[in-house]
Amino acid sequence: MPKVIETTFRVRYAETDASGVVYHANYLVWFELGRGEWFWQQGRDYHRDVEARGLNWPVVEVSARYLAPARYGDLVTVRTWLKEIQSRAFIIEYEVINAETRQVLCRGWTKHLNVDNQWRVVTIPQDLRALMETETS
């Protein structure tokens, strides 16, 4: 079972559209928030553990399925986990829920490539891969 990291926050007014519903693109920002917390809450530092080694993990694909609206003031939780790791890429999945009602608002995933400083796709180093793989067991 993968390790699931939960990040909870209140919807800000700036995240809503004229109808008072969270604008769809903000879910992608929330995915990034969840991804960052997935890394931080496990005692890791993206700069130290990835960038300082001359690597980057750009998002190359994204999917989001919207199931119910979030509104200003709602308390939401982003659940984040590592779905799959390959030799040069990995997929992280997300579930955004209303923290009070537990209703699922959105489900999605992001695919990341491991690239070097020249933006060439390279194999994920074995020690970094092992670190990530421990989170799927």
C-alpha cells in the first residue's frame, strides 16, 4: 500500500470564480501543493535531494477529473501518493476531498520525467529510486 500524505487547507477567495466555485486550474496548483508536501512530510528536500544533484522532475502529463465543486471557505484535503515508478519517469496520484464531509471533489495524476540540467531524459539514480520505491510498499 502506498504511503498517502494528506495536506489540509481552507479555500481562499482568490481561488474562486465569479460563481463562487473554485476555478478548475487551481486544482493543479493544489496537486503541486500535495506533491511538495508528499516530499517534505517524509523528511526530504526537493532542492537537496533532486535539484542539487543536477536533476529536475517536470510535469509532462496531467489528468484531473472533477466530481464536485469546492467553494470559498471550504476546508479541503489533498491526498497524495506515488502510483508508479519507471526507470526514467514516475506518476503521482491525487485525491482532493472536502475535509468536513469527506466528499471526493477531484481525482487526478501527474507524470514526471527525470531530466538532467540540459533537459535530457535520464535514468532515475538507483539510490533516489530506492528511496521513492520504499513509499509504494
